[in-house]
Amino acid sequence: MTTTRFAPSPTGYIHVGNLRTALMNYLIARKAGGTFILRIDDTDPERSKEEYVDAIKQDMEWLGLHWDRVERQSDRLDRYAEAADKLREMGRFYEAFETPTELDLKRKKQLNMGKPPVYDRAALNLSDAEKEALRAERGSGVWRFKLDHERIEWNDGILGDISIDAASVSDPVLIRGDGQVLYTIASVVDDTEMGVTNVVRGSDHVTNTATQIQIIEALGGTCPRFAHHSLLTGPQGEALSKRLGTLALRDLREQGVQPMALLSLMARLGSSDPVELRSEMAELIEGFDVNRFGAAPTKFDVQDLFPLTAKHLQSLPLDDVAEAVADAGVPADLAEPFWAMARENITTLADLKGWWELCRDGAEPLIADEDRDFIAEAMTLLPEGPFDGETWGKWTSTVKEATGRKGKGLFMPLRKALTGMERGPEMATLLPLLQVIRAKA
């Protein structure tokens, strides 16, 4: 069975970069009728917060990315300890004691000599007595996985054939000096024991994948099918990482972005397929193919979400937005005609309030000097209420006959006088909702 996972760290809110990873893994699992696991990567006790765990779940539920089960790495520390013991017994795990300053000096020296800045494995030459002395002086060391210096190769679902020389990579630290288990080994143990078959993540993890493949093999596991998606940039190609705080999913939600608009964009962004607004998740699942994504950095512009949101809202019946319409202050008896008028003229649901204020309170008329007499005469010809969808047409026909005006010279001054705007909804649908005009009539 196909099994995928999304493994966020609860150290902050999910942003669009996280969503890309979550969505790809979700769509792969759902298309195959498999299992999608939400795995909370909370092995860092200081930075992990329960409020972020709750926020991650809320954001995913808002988007409709429903998981089959939740796992927490903090509940599995014994499993990671067993894996570490197994690696020690195999001679693939060793303790190292260099300080960050010492490691930095080593890297600089290697670079000056034209060598790759990888860890030199000096710790492997320490005697037991030297290790004891270093522990007494510095405390426990970090634990590094000893890589086999050979080429690590796999066929990536997005990047194609990958080959990395393990000798060009430092032996990865899997456990810190304070005992904290790091992502590299926790992820391997979890993926193996949970039967994860497909892993999609950012291309910044390619080197991690290479080292994890060796760890998986050392522990006797089966490697998942890996795919590394491109990283997002800003609309001009600029690094997006520093701006991701402003692109948290809850911020986009607050700005009125609709879930299907966001999902439709992220399900295609960076692929060879055009972005198309979908009305339901089943369409996204059916049309998803991870192999159609490319390796090049992918430009993301948050502004692209708003036309998609507007288009999505236009497709919705009143029942789907009834709460938002009521929250805008629209009386229940006017909700249906109000939504029919407003739906074509909003970008987000927050715009509903402004349209109802116009209907309820009217607007400051925009009347050019040369139109004052025309507007005054036209208002005397406005029929008595109640108004309906035919009123605008009948009224303008009467005004045309009385004044001789036609076309833009007829309609535009009337629109500006009634709404204070040059553009907006069809006046035939708006006029019956204008409470001030109804009262005067």
C-alpha cells in the first residue's frame, strides 16, 4: 500500500513552502488509495510548542488535507535509542567532541587547501582514555553516522537520476551532545517502521536523502521512493525564505484566500501543467502527477491567489457563503438577491461588508456639473417601489425618452449618482437592493 507522510516541526506556523510538501504527499496517497500520516517532528523539547501542533492541525483541516493518523516523534524516543544502539554495535556510530569553533577552523583550513569542507573523522582515532578526558572536560559528544565512502545513487521522482559521492559529505550528526535526537535518524526509523513508500520534500534535502539512504540500508530497511520538489522564490526570483513568515497559511486565511484557490495553485505550481482552478479536492487528486514537476526554482506570487479566490467565490451558491453574508449585516430576506449581485464583484468575502453598506446607507453621489439637471429630472421619473429586476430597464427607457440621452451618456451619470462609482455590479441587480433609493421612492 502507498503510504506518505507530512512531518512538520511544531516550532512555528505552516507556510506556503510547507504546504507544497504536505499537498504533494497527500495527493500521492489519496490517488493511490493509500495512507497519509501527519507526523509531528517534536524531538526538540525547547522549540516545540503544543500551540503550534494545534495550529498545524487547524490549518490542514481548513484546507481539507485530512490525515489517516497522527504520530509524534516525542512518543518514539525509545525506538530511536534502539536504532542508535544497533548502529554502535555495527561500528557505524561514533562519538565526536569538537567544538563549533574547532569545526569551523577545520573547514576553513580544508577550503584553503582546495579540499571539500567535510568532517575529517578525527574522533575515530581517539583512545578510550582520550574520550573519557574529553567527556570530563566538555561533557558528552555528538554521535555521528559513519558513511561508507561510495557513490549513493537513486532515481528521483522529480530530479531524475541522482549520484552523490559520500566522501564529499560529512558524517552526519544524528544525536546532539545534550542527547537530542535529530531529524536524520528519527525520520529514517519512522519511515521504515511506518512503511512509508513515497517521500516528497524540498530539494534542499537532497544531501540528507543521500545520507539517510545509507542509514536505512544499515538498519535493514527499505528505501522509499524519493522526490525532491523545487524551492519557491518570490515573483522576481528573490529568495522567499525570509518572507515566509508573512506567508503563513493562517495569514493567507485572514486575508480572505479560499482553500481551493490556494490548493489549485500549489497543486500545479512548478509543473508542466497550467494552473487551473478546481472546485473540489477530487479533481486535484485525479489530475496530480509528481513526475510532471521540474527542478528549476519556482516563482510564487501571493497576488496570484486573489483572482483564483474571486473566481472560486463566483461559483458558489448562497448556502456556501450564507454565514459570511449574514455577518456582513444582510437581512435574510435579501440574502439571495444580494449574493447574486455581489458575487461577481468581490475578491474576498470581506468585500461583502462594503457592498452591503452601499446598499444600506447609499453613497455620496458623483454628479458632474453638466449632469445635474439631467439627474434631477431622472430622479423624478424613478417609479415607485418595490423595485425588481425589471425596474432599471424600464426607468432608463423612460429617462431616455424624456431627455434624449442614450448609451454611456445615459447610463454612466445614473450609475455614478446612485452608487458614487463608475464601475460595479449590473444596475438591474443592484437597484432593488439600494435601501435609501427604495425609501425615497
